Amino acid sequence: MDTTRIRLAAGAAVLALALAACSGGGDESADDTATGSGGAIRVAVTDPVQLVPGRQTIAFDFAMAVWAPLTWIDDAGEMSYVAAESVESEDGVTWTITLKDGWTFHDGTPVTAQSYVDAWNAVAYGPNAWENSGQLANVVGYADLNTAEGEPATEMSGLEVVDDTTFTVTLTGADGQFPMQLSQAQTAFYPMPESAFDDFEAYNTHPVGNGPFEVATDYAENEEMTVTAYADYQGLEPTVDEITFVPYTDTTTAYTDVQAGNLDIAGVPVARQTQAAADFGDRLYSFEAAGISYLGLPLWDERYSDVRVRQAISMAIDRDTINDVIYGGLFTPATALTPAVEAGTPEGICGEYCEYDPDAAKALLEEAGGFDGTIDIFFPGGSGLDELYTAIANQLRQNLGVDAVATPSTDWAEFAGKREAGDIAGPFFSRWGALYPSQQNTLRAFYVEGGGCPNCIPYYEPEVTDLIAAADAEVDADAAAEAYAAVQERILEDFPAPPLFFETYSYVVSERVAELPTSAVGNPTFTQVVLAEGA
């Protein structure tokens, strides 16, 4: 099998305060831009519902075609500038963002510093209740837009327009990772044109961005949506002329449609991962990604309060066998609390507690006084996760001598509602796919309250929050890696939940596709797909 494997460069997590532009996603001249055969591709997606960048939560592929980020991180972990000319700071607290001149939105209006400031304020404004608001939480004044008392402010005091192409951002504390946060998947940082603010519902139906593709058809629920190359785009020229996003409710149907040649690109559903290599050969792409899964534990339940119980559960799980049988060997058993692709991740730091040792697990549970009752694992139904959680339940039952079952919810909405309410009586689905390849993003999501993942682990210790803030403030890559490793060491003292797998994102392509490139977070870069000759 010819499987594409991507690992990010080790030094990419923390960036110098003054960054030099590279070639990855920036403003190459026409002579230097990638060229392809043109043409159109059809891509499977989940119906997005929300397309406004400050609101979308599953429309990343669409967003990265229609908008251009300030910075870009490529599949080698190297950062370059796209819409930004520079992102600079002397102290890591106040950052000056200078935009490239001459960029326009798809409606022809100029992209200015005010475009960014207005968009960021709209995303952060509490009454809007936009899903990606938290990405801006460290900008000074964010709290004033989200106050529970009195009338909220409408503008963050930490944003200041200097001129048409320059604005400053003041953060609540030093953050050496800030330039990475401005990259492609943090869509709260995208700009919006002046017309968007007149009617956000209309804007969601027909978004206007600043990226390589403009919207050609209005959004309608569960209908195909087409975007076409924007002639005046100032960044890297796309290699295809048109992308049609095709919504599917069943990922297996999308997979078989690629086999039949009716679709060009689709993600591989869990139920097909063991056979995807046989079905597609070198047309299977598996990108090492910034995703990690855990077995969340209900720390509000006294039965899980002893760290030895939590460690025993982890040691009773045979991650290698699950990976081979369910994921076709495409995942990697986790040995740390952050994905391996996030620079500086201290692989192996989890030690014996992430290794399969059923005898030691059973002895440790007995030492802790055993377990009373049933371990009832709760996970979102309809997501292809039945085999995984059934396997984990079987292993806990066999290796620990406890009653263990796996129970799916009706759908994602039921799962999320019960999890956020703490209305769960046992272990549960818990994962995070980082939006930029830094330990900061994963550690904040899991271990800082309000960090972006309400379905993750309910473990929020002030000491851990302080350690993460100290690591964030480091601007030297090696120092930051050491500081984030110290965060992981501290968390592992309490071992709040077992990490399960470092994830890969797997895709299959039709015979029309000659090359499927990726980005730093494991998502394909659809704007740079290369089609086969004659496609």
C-alpha cells in the first residue's frame, strides 16, 4: 500500500516574534505558483448549517477555500504569511499585524485593517453567541463583550486600527504562539466585508470572503454548493477551477460514491478503514493529524476519584489490537497527552499507564478497593464508533473483572447535551482535533475551563492553568517544549483520563485525482489538488 504519511517538523510549535515570509501559502508570483490541469472536483462534506467563519464548526474545508488566513502552516510545520505582510511583537503581548496591500473581497471591496477588527468584534460579542468566539478570548477587552452584568461592550479595547493595512492586538498575557493562531483553521480570525454586518443570515446564505474561491451558488440545507476560482485573488493560485461540496448524511455512501467515480474525495469512515487500502491502493491518503482521543471519565463520580482506578482502566485497554482490528493500523496508540505532530510533544511521557498490562491493571484496581457497579461507556451514536467502545468495554470486563457495557446516544445532540450537563454515569467519548499544530491548542482545549472543548475532560486545576500560561509566554521553541512537557508531567500526577490514540485523517480519491496535498492539521488542501491528465 502506498499510504501518504505526514509528520510536522519538530521546531514549529513556537515562532519567533518577527517572522520571515516563506512560500507555503503566501503570495507567490504567477511564475512560481503551483499549476494543475484546472477542471473541477467534487468533495464529500457534512451539511455545514453555519458558514460564517465565526460560527462554523464543521465547514473547515469550505472556509479554507473561500477565505484566506493571515498566516499558513504547511505539512512540514513551516509558517508563512498569506494575507499578512508581517506579525510582530517585542514582548509577546502587543502584536502589530501588517496586511499585504491590494487584497479585495469577492465583492470587490478592499480588505483593510478595519475589516479584521470589525469581524473579530462581531465574533467576540457575547449576545451574538457565535461558536468560535473563544478563539478570541485572550484579546484584551473580550470579557467586556461577554459580561453577565449590565450592557456588554461592542468593541474589544485590545484592538486598534493604525491605518488601512495595520492594526495592533493586545493580549491578556504574553503568548508566543499567537502567529500560529492566525493560521488557516482558526476561522474566527478571518475578515468579513462591510456588507456582511447588514444581515448575517443573508451572509450565511451567500458568504463573501477574501480567499482563492468565491461562492457561486447560495447555501441551502443538504444541497450541493459550488465555489469557483476568484480571478483577483492575490495569494497562491489554485490548481482547480471549481469545487463542489456535496453533503452526505452517511459517510459510507460517500466512500462508495468515490469507488463508483461519482465523487472525487471523501473521508474514510471507521467501518471502511481496515479495507480502504485494498479498495483504493495508492489512492488512500492517511495524514498524520493534530487529533487525539481520550476515554473521558466522569470525575464527578466518587467511584472514579482514586487515581489508581483511572490508571487501571487505562492499562486494561489494548490500544495496539484495537488499532489493528478497527482502524487498520492507521492510528497510533497515544503515549502523551498531546498529538505527536504537535512540536515538542514528549512522546512516551505517559509511561506504563498507557501500556497494555492487564495483570498490573487488575492488581492496581484491587489495591484501590475494586469498582462497585457497572462501567457504562457513553458515546455519540451514528458516528461509526460502536466497534471502538464495544471493544473497550469488552477489554475492561475481561481484564478488570468488572461489569462494563457500551451505550450509544441517539445522536450527537443528545450526547453533547448530556455531557455538558454532566448527566453521564460512566466513561465517555472525548477527543479534540487541534486547529493549529501546537501543544497549546490541545492542552487549552482539554485542561483549561472554557478552552474550547466542552465535551472533553472535566479536569480544571488552577496550577495546570498557570503552568499552561507560563508555557504560552515562552517565545523560544526549545523553552516552550520544555514548559509544555512540565504541564503534561503535572497532569499525569492526577491522570484524569486515559489518552487513547494519536489520530490520522484518512481520505480516498477517485482516479481523476493525481495528488491530494495536506496542511499542518491533517485536512486536505483542496485548493491545491492536482488532477490526472485528461481528468
